[in-house]
Amino acid sequence: MNNINIGRALRELREASGKQAKAVARSAVMSPSKLSKIENEALAPSLIDVERILTALEVSEEVKARLAEAARKAATEATAWRILRRTGLHKHQDEIRAIEAQTTLMRLFQPSCVPGLLQTPEYARAILSRHSYTQGALEKMMGARLLRQEVLHDTDRTFRFVVTESVLRWKIVRPSMLAAQLDKLITMSRMSNVSIGVLPLSAPMTDLPSSSFVLFDTNLAIIEIPHAEITTTEARDVELYVNKFDGFEGAAVTGEEMRSFVAGLRDDFLRQQETG
């Protein structure tokens, strides 16, 4: 099945469901015009697009699996960041938020910066300001990123994060702000549905922390590389990242040991602030 057939199939499924296009687009977190282009074969849908549309249509698991597999085979799995910036990265944040809202277990590994779901506003602004956004685009990105954090308070979902020690040491913001960011990590780690592990630089490494990635249940993996975001639902690929995550998490410090470790780094930043 190619992209044209996927678009036609999605339109036929929507018409059979009796759902209005605007309602489906709203549930799928996309504009009605984008849904129209997909249905009319003017735009090849991504894996995420197809998953969200099928969820909005409330189709059977069998139909969802069949069309998602067709989309996986047809879609280009790597999307350049320049394309996402062109279409609006705040919209992409909304797309990720929709996926997170449908996920029971989310696992995230990050060797570069504090994960977006755990960032303080100051830290998030510093990260996003490194890109050439207009002030308006920056504010939209900030709002979308902070809105995503609300999902952490849904105790029906479980979140497991692993970051490297270097992430906590990068001077992305001034020492006092880094101390506040580390305090937030300590606080969030006490939530019943949130686990935060830190991979110390002294830990024996069984794998290379080459890129950040996030796993949504065992259905979807999103990997970030410098020029693009890679999305895959291929079972063997997802399993590869599950195994990588398990290895990193097994070598990480968690619970009280993690909180003590992070508190020591926080206190170092506070002393730097006092003597700076």
C-alpha cells in the first residue's frame, strides 16, 4: 500500500465513521487543511500523523496496525529539523504532547540536556534561545513545552528518565539557575509515577550514549540527531532502543542515591554563585 492508498483509506474510514473532518483534525492535533491534504493525497502522512488520525477515528486495533504498518513502509522516517522549524516547532511540541497523552509508559534517555518535561522555564528558555527563533516563535515554543509538563501529573502513566552526569554539569544557564533546575529534578523524582536516573561519569559503560531517544510504550521510538528527528515503529528498531535504555538505567543511580548525588552537584553550583 502506498501513500496515495493511505490517504484514501483514511478518508474512507472517516466518512464511514460519520465524523466531521474538523472534529477528527482537532482530536488528531492538526489543522483541518492538513487533514484535507492527507485525505486528498496532496500530502504524504508521517507515521505520527497516521497514528493520531486512526486514534481520533477510534478504529479497531487490527485496522490501526495494518495502516500504521503501511505508513511505516511508505514514510520517510527522518525529518530534518529545518523542516520542523519551517512548519512551526511549537506545533511539533503539540504533536508530541498528543502522543504522550496516549502513552502508558514513557522512557527517555538524554545525554545532552535536561529533558523538556523536566525543565524549569529559565532552562527551557536558554535551550530554545540557542536557535534563531523570533520572539513570537520563542514564546509559542515556551508555552507548548511547559504545557507538555502537565502530563507528568497523570498518575495513570509512568515516566522513566535517564540522563548522564554531564547533562547536569553543562553550564547552559548561570549557576543559581542550574541549582534551581537540579532542585526541580530532585522534587520531580519523588513523584510516585516518575523515576529519574543519573548515569555517573564513573559508571562502567556497556554502551555509548550517542544520541537522545524516547520510547512510547513499546510501539514507537523517536531519536534525535543533530540535523533530524527519526521516528520508527519497526519492532526490531524499538527493541534496540529498549535494550539500550535498560542498559543505561541499570548503570544509573536512582531513588535516594540519585537525589543525594544531584544535591551534591546543586550545592557545588550554589557555592560557585556565592564566590562568582
